[in-house]
Amino acid sequence: MPLYNRRPEPGLSSAQSPSLPPAALPLSELLARVRQTLSERFADSYWVVAEIADLTLPRFDGAHCYLTLTDQHTTARGAQLKAQARATIWSQRYQQLSAVFEEQTGLTLRIGLKVMLRVQVKFHEQFGLSLDVLALDPTYTVGDLARLRLETLRKLQAQALLERQKRLTLPIGVQRVAVISSPTAAGWQDFVQQLQEAPYDFSLTLFPALMQGDDSPASIRAALDAIRSRREEYDAVVIIRGGGSKTDLLAFDDYGLAAAIGAFPLPVLTGIGHERDEAVVDLTAHTALKTPTAVAAFLIERLARLEAALEGYGLRIRELAQERVQAEASRLNRLLRHAHMAAHNQLQDQRDALHQRIRQAAATPRAQLRQQELQLVRRRHQLHRAARTTLRHQEQGLRKRSRMLARHFRRLHRRRCEQLLRQQHQLQLAATRLLHRAELRLAQLNNQPASGTIRLLTPKGQPFTGPLRAGQQVLLRLPEGVVPAQLGGQLPLFLS
């Protein structure tokens, strides 16, 4: 619609159409004309396809649902065009449409979801253009999700990630388990409780992650990266969650998460809590189970089968060992009987041979013994004669030596007696001379005057009388006192 009135038609005279300034329209009138034109031109309702770019859900009863719808496409020239419009689902209609949509799709309205809506164009002078949502087609949304899921599966198939986990060997007895789950999820608690009730020992390590929402795929991939650096510590990886709406399951259709699970070096087991639906990660995982408790039961059952197999092998080994022992015992008994018979026969042969050799050997020793006895008798006689002869010679020699020793001893005894007699005579002469000299000296001492006189006393203090002998003990009375002395060869010896 032009902003100004039309100019006069060409050919009209200026007199007939005087030049007037264009008439201005009020904004309200212009917008009213727009609203009227739109209501006349777009009186019906239309089915449109769009993506929910923004969403405000009702926060209380009676509130309305407000959406921002976008549509981006490429023109023939390659240009990217994006259309955007506001839409409103009024309160009563939202209650009807949302219930039917969730029942048929298992999803709730959320940002990023592509939907087909039946809308009616509305224009308001104050709020501008908007769309009133009259209906939702759940079949379109389901088909679009299926298309996205199919594209994801094709990409995974092209990269050989759908079967890669299946080729990994899952240990029969999985006991070292890395678990990716939310620590507050009921599924995690159920999983742990069921494993604790089992008669087997499990080593569980929890790697916390978000299990719903738009950030869930990235959080689970981060947990997988953390496990990858410690993969030698675990036998398998378990991804579990405790159920939820079908919308929460869309995170497990993410291509990046499914590819990370398909390329993971350890077997991955999933139990994401949906009984009827199968997520893409279930297809790329080694083993997909419906619930966390089903995963726990699966692990317990494998250990039970391993235990039963080991018990069966043990029983079979025991049976085979018993059969082998019995067979070997029978064989050993046969060998023992054969050995006993062979030993008995050999012993009898050896005994017979020994008796024969004894008989053969007995004759020669008897003759030798007789000869030896004769020789011993001759040698005994010879020894007796030689001993008697030697004894006579020895006795004669001893007699000669004894006579010589006796003569020598008599000569030595004679010489010693003569020497002793000479020494005795010399000693007597010397003693006599010494006594004579001592008597002379004592006589001289007795004849000296009284002053300075030395008296000779006996050891008891009596005047000495009788002869003096060398070595006799006496007392000498001096003017200064009494001194003990002993008679020597020439002079008295004073005793201290």
C-alpha cells in the first residue's frame, strides 16, 4: 500500500485538479488497514512446518504457551533465508493439544523440535503479526525424528560403528565395572543394590554424568574419555539411567554419543530405562538391556553361568581324575604282580646260581685253609725257636751289662767315699782352728778391765760357761746394753 495518495492522472488539467499536498494517514489507521487486509486475504487457517526456536510453557493453570517459530531454507541462488514468527497456543487449546501430542509421540514440546502446526494469521496494531496455533500434527514430528534417526544410523553404518562393539570380547566374569550415571538417579541405586545382594563381588567405579537434557551427550562423552585413560582397570562400561519421558531418550540418539560408544575400546552395556523404545546408542553398544536392574541381572547371570561352568568342569575333572586313578591303579597292580613274579623268578635263579658258586668255591678255600694251617704251625715253631734263641742272647747281654755296671758303681762309690772322708777331715780341722781362735779371743776379752767390759751371756741371760761352738747363739752385754750375736768362724756375728 502506498504511503501517499496517488498523483493526478496524466492529461488532466491543473485547473480541474488543483495541486494539493498528500494526505497523511495515522499509524493506527494504517495498521488497521493492514489488519483488515490480512484478515480478508488470510481468512482461513494454514498448515505450516517450522522449528521451535524459543518456547515459554505455561507456569500455572490458565496461562498460555508462547513460541518462536523459525524456518531456514536455501534459495535457487544458494542464499540462506530465515523466516521467523511469534505464535501462541491459548490456555485451553494448549491443554488439549499438548496431551494429544505427548500421547502420540511420547515427546513434549521443546526447543529444536520440528513440528507441523495449523495456524491462523493474526495482526494487532499494538503487538504486530502473530500466529494462533489451532492444531498440531504429531505424525509429522514422529516422521522427522525417524528421518534424523535414519540419517544417524546411515552415518554410523558408513563408518562401521554399528558392529564394532559387537566384535569386542566381553569377559565371562565381568566384575570390574565403570558405571556412567547420575549419582542421584534411582536407577543407579537399584543397580548397586541388586549387585550387592548377589553372592559375587563387584568393583564399581561411578563416573558422574548428566543423563537428560541437551548437555547430556557431551557429559557422557566426557565420562567415556575419563574411562579411556584408565581402561586397563575395567572389564566393561555400563551406561544406565532410571527412566523418564521419551523426550529424554532423544539425547541417546545423538550421533556424537553413539559414535563415541561404537569406537570405545571396552565393551559398553546400556540400560537406559525404556522398555519399548530402542535408542541409537543401544544399537552401537555391545549389549543393550532395557533397565539398570536388567544390566545387573545380566552381569550376575554371567557370573552364575561361569560358576556353574567351573563347577561342571570341576566335577568332570574329578570324574576323569578318578577314572584315571582307577585305571592307573589297575595298571600298577598288574605291573606289581608282574614285577613280583619276575623278581621272584630272578631271585630263585640268583639263589640257585649262588648255591652253585658256593659249592664251587667251597673246595678251594678248604685246601687253601689246610695249607695255611700247616704254614702257620711251621711258622709258630720257627717263632718259638727264634724267640728262645733271641731271649738267650738278650739274657747274656743283660748279664754282661749288669756286671759292668756293678763294677763301675763300686769304683764310683769308693771314690765318692774317699772324697767325703777328705772333706770331713778338712772341716773338722777348720772347725777346731776356729773354736781355738774364738776361745783365745774370749779369754782375751775376759781379762780386760771392768770399764767397757763385754760380757758373754747365754740366750737366757746367764753367764756363759763351757766350750764355744761356731754358729752358737749368745748375748753380748755392752756398756750401752745387751746385743744378741752368733759365733762365726773368727769373730762373733751380731744379730739384728
